[in-house]
Amino acid sequence: MDWLRWQLGQHKGLIFGLVLLAAVLVAVVLFPAGMQNTAAGFGPDWECAPQGQGGPICIKKIRP
């Protein structure tokens, strides 16, 4: 019956690894890096601030 104990231990490790991978993927999708100051495709002379819901609010920078 040692083979049964070995297989159960192997499956527990595999399941733990899959759960850990799923948690990392969910964190990456829900909390993407770089959302704090995105230009939203307007260019470097725009400053955008992300909002909780909806699109970002963008303001064009004044040139001196």
C-alpha cells in the first residue's frame, strides 16, 4: 500500500501548485501594475488619473 500513499502525496502537491498559480493569475488580472499613471493612449503631454469605475480622467500638461 506504499504506492497509494505516494500517489496521494503527489496529487496534493500538484493541486497545491495549481491553486497557487490560479491565485497569482487572479491577482495579476484584478490588480494590474502600472494603473496609477497611465497616459491612456494620448501621449506624453497628457497626465491621466485612473478612477474606481469608468475611464481615466486626463488633463493636458501646459507647456512653458
